[in-house]
Amino acid sequence: MSTVSAIIGLRNPGAQYADTRHNAGAWMVELLARQAGASLRSERKFLGDYAKVELDGHTVHLLLPSTFMNCSGQSVSLLTKFFKLSPEQLLVAHDELDIPPGQARFKQGGGHGGHNGLRDIISALGNNRSFHRLRIGIGHPGDASRVVNYVLGSPGKSDRIAIDSAIEAAVDALPLALSGDWAKAMNRLHAVRF
């Protein structure tokens, strides 16, 4: 299995979206950058904020697309072409309605599950779905008609603490994933509930 060489945190850009549930993937990449002592800087050739970091002896490209969520594939495609990365070398961190706050899950491949960021990335990669995902639980508002306002809203304090705890657990499990031991990384992360 290919080693992950790039981690992309999905988001909507701009201060007004920074604390919204839809940006949970970006929160994970921001935490990785902080822990690595790196600054994510605007990189026009990738249409995003970018940093190259060393994580447990692995060189990893971190990317936060500056496009809106529904156009995330533009940024991801530019990065993959520039560094000649295969979809299997990507880990896309994103918010997940079907998982409660306080849990996160690694997954490889699959559909987009209605997530517009994933839908656009799959399309931009020529319908290749084989990239890895980190699904960060944000819970569901209970009714499909409320989803848009829910993902574009900020979580309450207890939910935010739970989401942040799950992201920290994912970061802790990441070295196993980077070394190619996805089964062990999944076992460690999927046992965690906050």
C-alpha cells in the first residue's frame, strides 16, 4: 500500500467559516502544522495554504484548499500533479455527518456520501476514489433540510471539545498510518470515543 505523502484538510476559506463544522478537516491539518512547528502559507500554484513537514521521519505535504468546499478538487489536483502523487498517497481529512462528535475514522476509497468536497476531489482525480480519508465526526442535525445550516454553523462548546479530542486521537494514530500499518492505526483510532 502506498505511503501517504499529502494530507489535505477540507474547508471553506475565510474567517467567517474558520470555526464551522464543515472545517473540521482543516482543524486537523492546522494541528499537524502546529505540532511540526510549520506555518501554512498561501501557495498560488496549489490554490491553497501549504506546508512541507517531517512527521515521524516521513516528508508530508500539508494542504488547505483556498477554494470553496465544492471546488476542493482544483487545489488537490494541482498538488498531486506538481508532486506526481497517486490518489493512494493522499489522506483527505473531512467532516462526517454520519459519525458523532468525539469519534473519527480512517477509511480508504468509497463514494462521497453526499459530501461536496469529496465529490469534487473524486471528479478532479478522474473518478479515482482510492484516496484515504479521515472522517471526523460532527453528528447530524436529525433532518436533511437542516444539514446546510448545520455544517456551516459552529459546534457548541462540548461538541467542539469532543471533535478536537477526536482530531488529537487521529493525529496520535497517524504515525502508524504513515508507516503503512493502516490496520493498527484504525484499531487505535476506532477504539476511541470522547
